[in-house]
Amino acid sequence: MRQAVRLFWRTRRFEILAGIALSVVYTAGAMAAAMGLQLMLAAGCGDTSCLTVDWVNLNNAIGPPLLFGASLLPLAFGLLFGPAVVGGELERGTALLAWSLTENRIRWLLWRATPPLVVVGLLLIGPALAADRLEGASSFQFDPARSFLDFGARGPLLVVRGIAVCAIGIGAGAYLGRTLPAVLLTAGLAFALLVVGAQVRADWVPRTEVPRELVQGGQGESPLDIGEGFRLPDGRLLTYDESAPLRPPQAQLVDSPGYTAWLATSGWQRVFIGIRGTELATVELREGLATTALALLGLTTAGVLVRRRRPVTGLSRPIDARRGVDARDSAGTMTSSPGWRRSGAWLTWRMTARVSRPELVGAIVAAAIVTGATGVVLLLLNADRVTGQCLTSDCIGPSGADFNALENSLGDWLFPILGALPFVTGALVGAPLLAREFETGTGRLAWALRGDRTGWLLWRLVPAALSAALLVIPVALLSSRLPEAILRLDPNGFYYYAIRGATLVFRALAMLGIGVLAGAITRRIVPALVASAVAGLVLYTALDAALNMPVWVAPVAVPVNAADAGFLQTGNTLVAPDGSWHDPAEVALSIGVPLYRKTGPDTLDIAPFQSDPTYRAWVAAHGYQQAYVGVPGEDYTVVVLHEGVALVVLGLGAVAAAANVLRRSRLDA
């Protein structure tokens, strides 16, 4: 084991140090945020009635991003260490020597797999504890041990998920024999398993009736998968969908006059159905066991493949830069390549497509799937509206019900994929551009034959930028019709801003430059991809913050009843008779109205001061007018252009920094 640990440290030193740095930074940041939130609470504050504006603003600014980042750490660490365990050995050709020296390949696999699995687990312990502490400080009215808030982003399940992703990556590397394709396959499998897990999570324990006070946040519990249903006279619990065949036709539409009259005489009781917060430990245990089983399946798959696989690497054949085929003549003798004598854009594109085939194939497949899914969704939305004769977003009836169900499901899968596509495409095309040259050593020959390294980088960068743009443009064109298809609104508005139109193209190009810089710094493909993913998350958060501050254009105050449909609301304000703006929360506190108050002994209201009689009477008496703060829909194009220019400048700056790193690199390094 000592030799395995030494070898792991020598071959994966950069990844280990990067993982330690990321783990320490996140743990320290989350713990500092939790302590800051706790210190800002008033002494003895045990519920939301004593919160201040500063606490609410700080909690909204740091709580959700940090907890969301914790949910991504298992994927990042698993991809960083798992796929290269076997895939790296096969890709470099060292598996041939290692397997010829060992008597048992399974034992060899165990020696190789144990250190990264242990390291991933250790790296996630600190973030798991810090995220749990942050959850307790951010949602202090709930007991973290009885709350399903941010499930999977904190606690022991975070560690188990990271180990499982690493194990699945080991199996993917043994199957594909190359590191980067194994990374892509592992990421896809991990995402699919998370989606499936979210769908079946509510089936780990039986659903029960949840008291109304718990639904509203009482007694420190936060239940899971809350839905409304009925308790029948015979004691059965049925959801709305399950009870539909038993309800008469006039009671199918909820809250209609026929439904109300039927419910009053049927003996059915309308209740909430879900999983109590007291079942958190049981759900975590069962999902942890299922995740552990998947990890064992990944390791078993790796063992079977390692035992039966021939140690042949896909990189063992020399590549001819002219044809993209083996550089051998008919007799099998190595031939010389004209190299840079026929260099040009077309040759560069062919070389990029040949060498970067896994990344390009992954990006093309991802873009094709998203494009096809978006097109199908648009067809379904329009067909449903036409067949249902529904011309507004307030659809009712059978066709309208189908449309609303489809519309609600988009937020669960299509919208996150559209938002992530430009970042994934840019990283897949940009990160390996320089990282592969450093990692395989081919850059030394290329830079020795061509003295101008900056020119060489530009020849490689232009086809990559065109590829990234061409992959995203079809999705951008289709997604630009989402506001019209879903809401029947003019596309020139801020609805679905981050997942449609030219915004996707600009973000992909900026991410391409960031990926190139990450590859120049890390000099290895997988670390470059992980670094690009972290940078992409930071960039997305920064862009979202810049949009909602707002930064690109000056905000305006519009009366609540005068805001257009495409208005980007970034806040609320009270407009005084003299035209000055005032924060509604500060006004409420200044007149003695708390921001949050209890409406019962075991319930918590969300924002009671907005409907408080004292607050409303004071606002009306002083002539204040409630208004939205934000950007009108007519400024949509201006915001897109301003953000696009900033992203292009960011991408060019990253490329310039990568060129500087490349110029300073030693050929013998």
C-alpha cells in the first residue's frame, strides 16, 4: 500500500494539491459565512420575527451559491481522480508494463483504486460538515437533522456521492481506455443518476399526511415532496392524480364551484401529503446504501474489464498531419510528414478535429440533444396550444392541463441544460486545446518547428471558436422562441434571459477562452476541465449578480400595475411623493413592523410586513407608491450587447494570458 500511495502522489500531485486547496477554501468560506450569519442575529433571536435587512441580504447573497457549490463538489472531485486510474494507464501505455509485472490484475486495480477513493472521501468531509453548519445558520428556524432543505448538498451523503462518482469514473476509464472520454461518460452517468435519484427519492419511505403547520415551517421541520391530496372516509390517502378517477366530472377542476360543492358533501378531507422531516435519517441511509451499491458496481465493472482487457492504447499510432491517418508507407515504414509546410486553416481544422475528436464528439452530441429537445418542446407547446384553442398562458381544460404540466416540467430538466450548455461546450472545446499539447508532449515538436507560438495558438484557436459558436447557435435560435411559445410574449423581453438567444453564444466564447487559459496553466486535460467548470460556475454567478444589480443599464422604478410583461424585476421600492426611493423593509422596521412574524403558535409566514395593516396604512397615509425596480423589456437588446462585449473582452483577455504562458513555457519542461 505504501508504494501505491507514493505512486499516486507522484503521478497525481497536481490534482491532490488542487483538491486540497478547493476543499480548504470551500470549508473555510462556508464556516466563515455560517459564523457571520450567526453573529448578525440578535441575541436570543429564535425565529424570523427579529431578522434585520442586513441579515436577509447577506443570507440571500451567500447562502444559495455556497450550498449549490457544495452539491457540485462530489462531481468535481470524482471526475478529477476517478477516470484516470485505469483510463490514464491505458492511454499512456503504462498498463502493458504494469500488468506484465503483476500476477493478479484485480489486486493491481485495488492498489490503484484505493488511494483516490480515500482521498475523495477525505476531501469531502470538511465541505460536508461546513455545508451542514451553513444550512443551520442560513435556515436557523429549521433543525438540520429534521429538514430536507438542500438535501444531498450537505452531510454524509455528500461524501458517499463523491466516492460513488470516483468509482464510476474508474469503471468508465477501464471501459473506454482514455481519460477524457471517460470523464464525459462519468459526468453523463452522474447527472442521469442524480435525476433518477430525485425522482425515486420520495419512494424510499411511505408518504404520510403532513400537518399544515409543518408545511408552513413550524416545529423546526421541513418535509419533502409536499403535495396536496385527500383523505378518504375509509382512511386512505390519495394524491390529486390518484383520486381523479374517483371524483365526479364536476369536481375534476380544483377550486371550481362544482369542486367546492362536492368536497363539502363528499366526506373527503383535503390534506397535505409528503415525507416528514423526522424521516431524514432513513431517507439518507437508504439513498446512501443505493449510492454505495452503484459505487461497488462501478468497481466491479472495472475489475471485469481490467481482467479481460488487452493493454492497447488508442494513442499508439502515429498521426500524419496531412491526412489524419497513420504515417506509414505500404511497407510499414515510418514516413516523414511535411508538418508546417502546408499549414493553414483547413489543415489546422483537420488536426484539431482528429486530435480533439472525443471532446468535439461530446460537444456535438450534447448540442444535438439539446437542440432536438428544444425543438420538440417548442412543437409540443405550440401544438398543445393550437389543439386546445389556448391563446394565453392561463390554459384550462384537458389540453391546458397537459400544457401546464409540460411547462412545469421544463424547469426540471430543459432549462438547467440550456443554461449549462454554453459553459460545457466552451470548456470541452477550449480546455484540451493547450492541455493536450503539454500532457502528450506534442507541443514541444510543434513549437520547435514553428517559432511563433502566438501564431500557432491563433491557428488552433480560430477553428475551435468557430466550432463552439456553430454548436451553440442552433440552440440559441430555437430557445429564443421560448417566451413566445410558453408565455405568448414578445421575445424582446427578459423572460428566460440566461437560457436563450445570443447570450448563449457570447457565454460559450468566453468559456472557450477561459478553458484555453486553464489548459495553459494546469497542462493536463482533466484538471483543466475541472478548473474550467469551477471558473464557469463563478462566471455564471457573477453574470447573474450583474444582471440583477443591475450593472449593464441604469435601473428604473415602475409602478406595480404599469410594468410590462418583459420587465426585469431586480427589487421592490417605495416611491415617495418627491420621487425618492425607499427600501420597503427599512420603512417597515422604522415604523415598528417586523420583517417576519408568526401567524400562529407553530407557523412561519414568508413576508408578513407587506400585508401588515399598520404598514399598509402608513404607506397610504404618506402618499408612497409601491413600485418595481428593474430594467424595461425594451432594453433587452442593449443588455445583451453590453454583456456580450464584456464576455468577449473576458475571453480575449484569457486567450492573451494563455498566449503569454505559452511564450514563457520551456520546451524541455
